[in-house]
Amino acid sequence: QQQVKQSPQSLIVQKGGISIINCAYENTAFDYFPWYQQFPGKGPALLIAIRPDVSEKKEGRFTISFNKSAKQFSLHIMDSQPGDSATYFCAATLQGGKLIFGQGTELSVKP
Amino acid sequence: DAGITQSPRHKVTETGTPVTLRCHQTENHRYMYWYRQDPGHGLRLIHYSYGVKDTDKGEVSDGYSVSRSKTEDFLLTLESATSSQTSVYFCAISTRGGNTGELFFGEGSRLTVL
């Protein structure tokens, strides 16, 4: 019940296209939903995050959409660029400090 | 920027030997975490700490122990390393409090158990 399920596992998008990564959860005790970006050989870095009382949050080309009733949230990368090629992780936070990650999506943006 | 130093960055060891990984932070953040990263599994929480001598288990804590005797140091010990513990280990800190899920990660420690 503490799982966060992420899809797809890998994604190839043309430059300028929209990248969409989806996540789903079961535990309604999750109360914060961050996304992380990881480049090879580096640690994950916080990209954007959303609270469950907000349906959408946008920061530059990155948008999180949140559907509380469906227990789903997604990351949209508009105008995808080759520099966005990385692994993306969704995550969910439990009270007390536990942060549970999805399995990751390897994004490749082709020039 | 929060400063995290993980050591060692790379280690090769043999099955059955104890291994300790160290995470050092340069600021006084309360929450510290140890994750392992494996292909197909993403990042899985091993243990975390919410203060000196205050720790709790994560998703995959079997075979691991932690200690935090000082705010700045969080140690992860593999009591008797096994090949299944070959992984990349990441330390992280919460720079805005424990509930936000906004973590700052170190560069990782790659452990190979032969």
C-alpha cells in the first residue's frame, strides 16, 4: 500500500514534443508529491512538487497534474529538449518523513 | 546549497564482510535518509533519521543498520554484506523539514559485493 507505480518505464520523444509520465498510488495518507530528475552518475534532484489540494502546478516547461479522486498524478514536459534526457522519478511523502519513489522513467529526447 | 559528502564513493568488498558508508552534512538539518538505487526498482528507502539517535526503518531495512550520534553524520552499516546488496547508495537530507519530501541528494556510493 506504500507503493507508487510509475509508467512508462522508458519514453522516446522528438525535440519540441510533449513528454508525459504517469504515477498512481493507493495510500491516501500520502500528503506531498514531488518529482525528481536524475542524470547519469548524479544523485536525483528535485524538479517540481505538488500538494494534494492543488490540481495543477506549472514551473516553466514542467507541469504536474494531480487527480486526487483517481489517486493519480502526472508530469508533463512541454517543448521537450535533448537536455531534458534523464531519468524521472515521481514520489510521495508520508507523515513522519518517509518519501517513497516510483520505479523511474528513462526519457530520451531525440534532436 | 546544502552540502552532503558521501564516503567512500566506490567500494568493492567480499561477501560476509561488514561495510560502513558515511554521510556527512555541513548544515544542521534534522532529517537524513539512506536510499539504494537498483535498475527496475527506482530508489528504495533503507532507513532514515529525524534527529540524533532517532531513526526508523524504511522499505528495505533488512541487513542494514544505521547510527546517528551527531547531527552532521549518518552512518549506514551492512552487517554482513551479500551480493544482493550490490547497489548505488544515496544519502539525502530534507532541507525544509521532514514532511515536504523535498530532499537534497548526495552523489552516491557505488558498492560491489563479490
